[in-house]
Amino acid sequence: MSQKTRKISKSTSFEDALTELEGIVQTLESGEQSLEASLEQFERGVSLSRHCQESLSSAEQKVSKLLNDDTLEPFDAADSASDAGIST
């Protein structure tokens, strides 16, 4: 198994990895590849899946941190409308 097949660049975007993973799934589901090629594709798919999961976990942590940041204030549409001179 080549390193290229297993290793996903950190610069690979979530969207690019997911698109490639979807293509691999379609290829594997077709059943037209040899066993060896299918195993290589499966291994690449596992790596892509892990990359996507890490990207999602990172995004989730960022969102959680932003939501827990005490400097943020809840948005109140009524307050904003009255500040703008709009009656609700």
C-alpha cells in the first residue's frame, strides 16, 4: 500500500475529502474492481473518513467555544427593532 493511498494532506478541505470519499463509495459499490484495487480504495476511504471526522470535530470545538464565550450577548429582535426606531 503506498503512502499516497493512505496519507491525507492536512490542507485537504472537508468538502474535497467528502467528495472523494463519495466517489470511492460509488466505485466500491459497483463491484467492478479487483480485490486488491478495492482494498486500496477502502483503505483510502477510511483515511478520508477519519480526515472528515477530525475536520468536523475541530469545527464543533470552535462553535462550542464561540457559544460559550461570555462576551457574546443573545440577540433579541425586539430590542434591535426598538433601537432602530421600528415598532414591533
